[in-house]
Amino acid sequence: MLSFLLIDSISGFVRIYLGITNPLFNIGYWIRGPMLIIFIFYYLLKVKNKDLFYEEFLSLLMFVFFILNAFIHFIAHSSMNMFIEDITYLLRFQFLIFLFVFIKNRMEINELFSKRVIYINFSVFVINLLAGHLFGIGLEAYRFEGTSKGMFQGGNPVSILNLIFFTYFLLDGRLRKKIIPLSLTFLNAFIIASKSVFGFIIPIFFALKRKALSLNKVIAYSIFSIVFAFSFSLLIEKSIEMYESRFGININKSIAAAEMVGGLYNNQTLNRITSINFRRYASLNIQMQKSLSDSKIFLFGTSFSGQNLFWKKRGEFWFTNASMDFFDFFFKYGLVGTTIFMILITRGLIRSFYESNVRNNIAIILFFAYSFFGGHVIDSVTSGSLFYYLLATMKST
């Protein structure tokens, strides 16, 4: 946990500048792979000794489902390449699940260690983005000229991590002691050039009202949210105008694509909202229509490679998913897989919210919200490592 972003940085360097994509030369596989093997043998031993926590049982059930799902689709398609794609994906995802249940049930984590996790990885994070911005090292974010995501492979994981770092520093004690890291998160937001910058409003709002989860304030925020929803169409116009030169390229492309087909819904307000991320919502509709019209896909999904194949058959070779995590996961693993996963990660979550502080609560909410609307968060080791760590260690401080 102290070096998960450093591992991904080195892996990104090897892939980008040495051109080596073979997993045998990926430091992430060499570090996380043996850990996954140890987790598997560890939990098999716990099964033998009848010493499993409920979440650990669910994690093993998820693993068995993943393996069976991969074999079933391998038999159906008789494609070794698809099987390798499935196995690679599910092993990476399973590592995060095992990491989550192990930290939650087998470790005692104190606040000092969590601070070290945040500060050390934030330092690696900032160095990556600054190097990319100042010297052109690494990858561009979202294919925007002059932007950067450093050595990290995914734009969404980088965006949500910056938002979580901002939340952590803003709500962690006195503001004047966090001026430097907070200033760096604002700079990071400009370098990345992601729409996630709008998410900064949420922790700022809670910082202004430290006891924001009291009943009266929740009612007030609910009223504010209703007013905000009705004025959203106007805010979209202002947002596009504000970010026209730096952030608005992707938004404008998406709105233009939405206008070409007349939108997705009969309701004009919904059309204005969905037009910002039109491709995602259009892809979501297509995936869910397929899921709801095919009982096998509805129950067991298409698998990771099956989802890619589905989109390639439709002529999509670049965007092979809706990029909305929970909908993509449902399409890949159906009702059965999604149910197991949701029970696993949400068990005891409500109680944890009551016991934890506002900082942790807001961070988890932002992770869930971003993965729901943005995608590539809960199954990415770059962002998922911190997500499952925070989820596993939520407690009162």
C-alpha cells in the first residue's frame, strides 16, 4: 500500500518507453502475482481449518464464479486469446478483492499508517503529473494536447485519485497545515483537465459545514440538490463556456454526437444531462438492452472478453464498454456475479458510515459515485488499491 502508485509508475515506464507489454516484464505482475498466490493458499488453509470470516467466504465464492465464468465462455467461443484476456482481468480484480477482505478482517491499521499511505503515494502522484506537464514525460490525459496523466495508464483512475487526495487533505484537521498539498491537487486538476474538477465542490461544501451529516443539514442539502437538479441545464451551458478552451473538447464532441441522434430520452432535461457523457449513456442503454433481452447474459454475463467481442461486432474497437463500472460489471458477470460482489463490498457499510468520520465517508461516496458514472475505478489497481483500502479501514477516528 505504501508503494502501489510507484509500482504502476514503473510499469507504465516499461510499457511506454521500453515498449514491453509482456506480463513477464511487468513489475506489477511480479509483485501482485505472488501476493495473489499467497492469498489463494492462505484462504484455502483457512477453509480447511474452518476459520473464515463471512467476507472471506464471499471473496472465495467470487473467485470460483470468476473461474467458472471464464471456462464456460472459453468452451462457448473456443478462443485461447479470449480465455487469456478473461484470466488476466479476473486475477487482477481478484487480487483487489483478496486485499480488501484481508485488510478488513486480518489487519489492525492505525491512523498513522493510513497517513503514510496517503502522503507517500501522493508524492509519487504529484511527481508523475508535474514531470508529464513540464517535460512531456508519460501519457496525455484524454488525448488533450498539453495535459498529462504521467506514467499511469488510465485517465479515470488518475482523476478520482486526485479528487480523493483533495478530499483527504481538505477534511483532515486544520486547513492552514494542508495548504501545500491542497494547492498541488488544484494544479493536478488543471494538468489532468478532467471534468472531475467539478467534484471538488463536494468536499469544499462539507468542509464549510464540518457537522454536515446532522439531520437538519441533510434535509437542507436535499432541498439544495432538488434546486440544483432543476437548474442543471443552465449550469451545463455555463460549464461549457468556462471550459471551452481547456476542458471542453470532449464535452462538445459528446454533445454534438447526442444532437445528431436527437438525444436518448423524451425528457429534454435528461437529454441535456446525458449529452455531457453521451457515449457512456448510449453504450449503457445498448448493454442493458442486451442483458435484459437474454436470460443467460442477464444471469451470468458475457465475461470481460465477451464484452469486448460484443462491441467489436458492432464496429466499436476503441470504446469497448460503457465506462460505467457497475453497469459494465453487470454486463460482464450478470446478476449472480454482481450480487455476490455488492454484498461483499457493502456488508456493514452503513454501520461503518455511522462510526467513521466525515473525511472517510466523503472519500468513499466519491469513489462510488465516480465509478458509477465514470468507470475504470473499482477494477483498476491504480485507483482500486486505495478504494478497497479505505473501504476496509473505515472506522471512527
